[in-house]
Amino acid sequence: MTSIIQNRAMFTFTLFLFLVVTFGCNQKKHQPADNLSTGSSGTKYAKGFQITAFENYKRVVIYNPWDADKAKPFAVYYLCENDSISVPDDGMRLKIPLNSMVVNTFSYFEFLRQLDELDKVIGVTDAPRIYNSAILQKIQEKEIQNLGDPFTPNVEKTLMLRPDAIIKSAYAQQDTYNERLLNAGLPIIYSLEWMENSPLARAEWIKLIAAFFGKESVADSIFNDIESRYIAKKDIVENLQQKTTVLAGDNFQNTWYVPGGKSFNANLFSDAGLDYFYKDNAESGSIGLDIESVLTQFGSADFWFGCEADTYDELARKDKKYLLLKSVKNRQVFNNRRRTTPSGGNDYFESAIAHPDLILSDLIKAVHPELLPEAEFTYNKPLE
């Protein structure tokens, strides 16, 4: 009996060793040496992407903001400096640093300028509404091609340019433009920073685009400076005893869209020491109201930001009901048109994402000019 037990024990131990060796070898087959993670590039505020460094490549994941838990990848990229490196097949492979790109979203011009990579842009969309003077000059000199409407760009022109990658705003559904480009082998870097709900989170997307140029350390330094300036401005208003009330947005086709309580603008107002009616609301997007509701909820608001007019006379011509707002009566209304071009370019929609400290400074300067006596408006402009 003892012998039988010993034999069974030996058999069990031998089987255990066999399984360990077998499964261990199988794991090694699926985990090549160049697939060992050397660490992730963490973000402090942005939730929409992650960069993981491996020994021979980087894995960049952009998460799907429309997914319930926001943990499902929207796009995966493997960034390599050498064409001979093997990478997993669950994402797009790109050789870095990128040497050329088409940019279909204005907000990345400033990121590229900060990284000293603006010269890599060879194609854009909606050229008349661009503010960046360097881009406009190159369009005029035919060094950058205008590919037309941002929602229906010229696919043939894009294919002829053969860029290393295309930066394009992403939406919940793919479109035929994306499909044709991907089928032609042109990688698309999806722009989803606009789905982030805080100013510093959006600015942190400079780290994402920097990875495609191998400039992570440069981006870290740039962002750290932005963060320091932003927090310094935020600290100025932290101990204000009385909060100034604020209205945002404007009436568009009979609907006035105001920010939800968890939105970018609501967080910005909070950081600026402003009191916002919907601050406790759970929406991260916009809330549609009629003019009567706006008058009821925001009629006594001290300041109005984001007005779509240049003068008080223009407001009166658009709708006499505007004149019932306290902010209009007291001439405390601002638009974001301080830096514009005659053809419709507006720097607020380009560089502001990369300079949240300047957006915050504008709000504080408007409401509490005594706290920033030396500051000048960058994007905001009082109505005339």
C-alpha cells in the first residue's frame, strides 16, 4: 500500500512538473522578449488614453468615451522606430517619429507648435477658418494642401499626399472617409481630447501626440509648466468669500445650450471661483433650455461668458429678451472673439486647449480685475 501511495505521489508530482514546464513554455511563446513592459506613461488628469512602453515599441491606447465604463479601446497603436520589430496584431502599427501628417482638427496646431513639430503638417481642412499664421502662410505658399470640408474631406487629395498619419476628431460612429483612408493603409490618430471634462485633462493630451514623435519628456516638461501656472491662478480665487454668479452659452435655433454640472466649462467656472446654477448637475454634456428658462434660472447672473455677439446693439436686434438679463443690463457680457481673422478663424478654438491657464486667467480678470492687475485678455473680449 505504501508503495502504491508513493507511486501515485510520484506520478502527481511528475504531472505537476510537466504542466508547469508545458504551460510555462507556452506562455513564453506568446510573450517574446520584445513584449516586456518597461512601464506606463501615466496621466494626472486625462482619462482618455494610456501609453505603455515596451522594450522595442510603445503601445498607445485611446479609450472609447461612449463605452459605459470608458475602458474599452477606441483605437490601439504600436509605435516603433524600426520596421523589423514585430508587434501584436490588435492595433495600427506606425513608424516613429512621424515625418508628415494631415490635421483635420484645429486644436492640435498648438500642441504641434509647442513640440516644434508644426512643420510636419502637409494637409488641413477648413482652411479659411484657421487662425495659426504659420499654417496660413504655408497654405498660401502651397506647402500645405487644403482638403476641404472637415466633415467630408477630399479623400483623393488626402491619398495623394500619402501622410504618415492623419489627426482627426472621432465620433461614436465611423464614417466613410475614415474607412477609405484605413483601407488605403493610412493610419488615423483619433482626437478625443474634447471629451475630457476638465481644462488640465484636455491640455494633457499633448502627451499623446508627443509619443508619435518620441518627445514624451518634452511634453511632460511643457505640461508641468502649464499645470503650475493653472494651479497658481486657481489658488488666487480659492478663498473668496462671495461667489460671483455666471451664465454661459447662447441661444442657437431657439435652444440655449448651457454646460452640464460635470462639463468642461462647469469645472472651469469652479476653478475660477464662480457660482454656476447647474454646478450640482450630473451631466457632462450640454443642457438645452428655452429662453424663458434661461431668464428664470440665470436672469440675475452677474456675468455672461460665451455670448455669440460683438455688441449690445447686436444682442438687442437678435432678441429683445436678452435685455432682461442682469449681465446685459450691467454690461458684464463677454465673447471669446478677441483673436480672430476676417475669414472666420478664432484662436480660442485652436490654442486655448493647450493654454488652460490663459482661459482661467481671462475669467478671473473679467470678474476680479483687482486680482490680476497686470494681466490682459487672451481669448475673452467684452462686448462693445
